[in-house]
Amino acid sequence: MRKSLLAALPFAAALALALPAGAQPPVLIGKVGLHNAFRISLTFPNGQLVRSIPAGTYTIVVHDYSRLHNFALGSATANVRIFTGSVPGIGTRTYTLALSPGTYVYACSAHPSVMHGTFVVTPPPSTTTTTG
């Protein structure tokens, strides 16, 4: 199932980096509850934990392995929930969204005090030019 959240995030869309025509957004991988473990993560495809990324459009693929947990993402800066998976649900969902600069939090809604993480979205690189 693919959900586009760009329309739901007007504050993010205004600051998102434009992708070249035909380019695919970078992919981030969310995982929660493998073997019913109280673990949640957001990583790059190489397995490295996401701590900081530049503003732009991303595809987040969430693998929910447990009926005990879910994966929810929100912007702490804008105080808005972006998406929330179902606690009894399992499976893989894909979200494509624009992230603007700020602090983001992901957590299991059923166990937020022990299953959570954060990352920062930094401003896009400056594209100013100088003339001489």
C-alpha cells in the first residue's frame, strides 16, 4: 500500500528539495517488533541508523513484524503526527513524503517510553551563485 503524504504536509512541501525528473527519492527503512522484540529503528538501506538527513522528499518503507507494536512518525518541531501504523497490524507499508528542517520522532504508540528514536532534518544545501 502506498500513501502520499505530500498534500498533508504543506509546511514540508514548501521547503522540500525538488527531485530531478525521473529521479526516485532516497529510501529509509523503518523496522519494528522483529520476533516481538521491543525494538524500533529507522535506518538507511545499508543499516546505518538515521540521525541527520537534508530536507527533501523521502520514501520510508516500514516493516511491522509484530501485532504488539506499530511505527508512528511525527514532527516534534511542528507538533504534528505524520503517519501511524496499526498496533495489531503487521506487514510492510511505504510512505513517500517531504521532510522540512526540524526534529522528527518515531515510536511505538503502545510503548513510547521504551521504543522511540529521533532524527534531525537539516536545511537543504545552499544553491547560491556568485558573480565576479
